[in-house]
Amino acid sequence: MAAEIQPKPQTRTPVLLNKIEASQDVVNTAVIIPKEDGVISVSEDRTIRIWLKRDSGQYWPSIYHTMPGESSPLMSYWAIPRQQDDILSVFQEFILSEDYNKMTPAQTYQAHQGRVTVVLFVLEMEWVLSTGQDKNFTWHCSESGTQLGLYRTTAWVSGLQFDVETRHAFVGDYSGQVTILKLELDSCSLVTTFKGHTGNVTALCWDPVQRVLFSGSADHSIIMWDIGGGKGTAIELQGHNEKVQGLCYAPHTRQLISCSSDGGIVIWNMDVTRQETPEWLDSDSCQKCEQPFFWNFKQMWDSKKIGLRQHHCRKCGQAVCGKCSAKRSTIPLMGFEFEVRVCDSCHESITDEDRAPTATFHDSKHSIVYMHYEPTMGWLLTSGADKVVKLWDMTPVVS
């Protein structure tokens, strides 16, 4: 009797729902309209477009609005920042009609002497937070449009998040630093700063339940900062080959979604006990074989040995030579989904179970410049350098 053929298990992947390909330039910001089959986009060609899905299955703009100046990021889905005369950067709030066929100007905010980089609307506070290339962080009253406060940052800001409960603003900048500010009605105070990235911060994502902040960077890495736990833990996640362009967190499944300019969409399982990466240790000689490193002239002379190049084991942090760290391994619980250098003794201690992946990798097939996740629908929007906006059903992988 012939053996029964078992079907191969199917790998769950995001489902491409649709493409929007009518943009004349790169869409630098876009959002999915909640509970509607529609998208609002801001493009480098200075246009704001509202795309609605037609009976044909394609998306066509119901509104095509050209701004007088260079477009900046999109705020929520009803307020658009813009730059006027390339000198005074302002952002403008619009009210959309119920059928999404009309856009009426409602409020203009005089905010920055330079291009607006990030805008965030806080509904609970009726505040509008904004940052610009003038290195100013401001917050306005959304009812009156008046500026409530201003804080000068050390570098221009590229990431911004806000915690309503504690009124803490998380500010990521081009120096790679993340600053926490405590906002009051008309003043703010510096809480702390921390730096773990070697490149500029490109994205921030805040989970108010677990009180964890995620930061993505041009150095290809993501860091999870455990702020609420009070332990100061910083967990690194290494799963992209190019700069991280977007982050979002699904709290109900404890999964992190990250996108990068290499086109990768990575789904991280954060419902595991992760380990903090060790600090790299300093030594003048290999901490395994005791061979001197090339700057240790005295030991080189005394032992009559040639100095070696210094490396570090990613698992224990020890300073080792190339011979004592010739092996590579993934260490997913430490965030290393790609193979990294480990010393010989650590390589022997890593089991197959330790190498089990904690993330899944998917190819969007375009260089992502922006992403937006709509949790109520389970949809992900990616905008690419190819001027194409793609809509994905993420429920097969975020569930």
C-alpha cells in the first residue's frame, strides 16, 4: 500500500491587497483611513490625495490638493503640515467631509523656522506636538492654535511619541539620542536621555501598556527600552540589512512590525524572555588565549609574538582574537537573527533550541520609505522609493 503523502506546511505571509501606482513622486507619508477602504497620502510633488477604492477594485483620488510649499509629514488623518515660501514652516489642519470628497482648511499653526519633520496630534490633551529642522520641539493647543511651549533639541528630530498618562514626550534625533521630556501646559522639563544607536534615530514606537519604547535607526538596528520596568534594560534587535524606516507594535499579540529600506518587513515575537546584549569588555590581550593585541607593545616584546586584531564575542562580550572567535551563530533571544561572531566556548554552549528564530521575514519587493499600520483592520501600508503604495493584510502573521 502506498504511503500517504502529507501536505507541506504553508508559511504564513502578509497578503498583498492592492497597489496605488498613480503618484508622480515618492509618497513620503500616508495613512490608512480607519473603517474605510481609503488612503490619505502626502507626496514629494506637494500633493495631498485621498484615495478611495472604486467598484473596479482600484484606488482613485477623490481629492487632489496641491500645497503651495514643500510637503512635510502627515498628521493623523485630518491635519497636514506644509512649508510656505521655504522660510516659515507651518502646518495646516483640514476637516474632511463624511464622504471624503471635500477638504476644508480649519487651522494653521505657525510653528517652525524650517521644514517640519514630525507632527503628532494628542486627542486626549487637545495638543499638537511638532518638531522641525530648526531643532525646536513645540506643542500647540489644537482648539486655539496658540503655542503652549517650546524646547530646543541638540539635533533635528526624526522620531516623536507621547504617553498620555504621564505626559512624557519621547524625542529621537539625528545624533542617535532619545530624549524624554515631561510636558506641562506651558513648560517642560528634561527627564533623561539615552543613546544606544550609532546612527540617527529614524522611527519610534511606544507601548503604553508594557511601558516599552522601541527605536529604529539608520544603523540597521532596533532597541527596546524597558522604561516602565525601572531596570534600564535595553534589548537590541538585529534583523535588517539597511536602515529601519518604520515601527509599529501590536499589543494584543505582543508583536513588533518593522520595515526598512531593504524592502524587508520583519515580524518580531516580543512575547519571549529576551536577553540584554553584554557590554564589550576592554583588554590588551585575548581573554581566551592571552595572545597580545597589536597595540600591546610590551607584551608583544616580552613574549616575542606578533600582535593580533581585537574582536568581541556577541554573546559574552569578551575581547577575543580571530582564532578564538572563528565561528558564527544566530542568537535570537539576544536579538541576533543573523549569524554573528561568537567565541568558541559560547558557540559550544548555544543549542539548536537557542537558535530557534523569534522573528519572521517578508519581502515587500520595494524599497520602503514609510509605513503605517491600522490595527483595527489588520492592514499595513508601505510606501516605496518606486512611487508605489502597497496595502497588506497582516492578519496571517500578526495574530
